[in-house]
Amino acid sequence: MNTAITYVERNLHNKISQADIAESCDMSSSQFSRVFKQVHGTTFQEYVLRRRMSQAIRLLQNPSASITDVCYTVGFNDQSHFTRIFRRYTGASPSTYRKNLKTAHASLLPLASSL
């Protein structure tokens, strides 16, 4: 399973095929799926999506990174699909999430200057 996790971490920006990873782990796709869920408590595809969303959240903290760039960097080929998945995980669109980060950061500035 470490091979699969390492592959995901290094290839979030690429298409990730469960069948290919299962083969690299010398397992059938269904066997890999069962073992992965037993070990990690989630499906392989769900794990990949969570990692992509985690990376997207980190990248959105950089105001110079466009949402389109973030979308492609984390492995999505369609911005509307990225937005739907992002909203499912965070409750907000990427642009709203970023705007809320700016608002939260701005509200902390007076507090930080008083320290």
C-alpha cells in the first residue's frame, strides 16, 4: 500500500488509474480496492480526491495562483468539475473559499499588530 500512497503523492497532477496502481502492487483491481479500504478506511478514489482537495486548499492560499491553475495542478481537466468537487468537500466554491481566507486574514491583522 505504501507504493500506492507514494504514487498518489507524486502524481496528483496526473490521471491516476486504480487498475495501473493495482497492477504495480501485483494485485487485481478488486483485490487492491478491498485491501486499500481495509488499510485506509476509505476507497482509493475517495483517498485521491481528498488528497487533491487538500492540495487545492493549500494552493488557494497563494493569491497569485489562479483557480484554473490550481484546478490543473491538482489533476482536474475541467474547472466546473473541480468546482463541484471542491464545493462538496469544503462547502464553498474555490473563489468563495479564497475570498473567505482573505476576510479571515484581514480580521486577524489588527490582532496580530497588538501582539
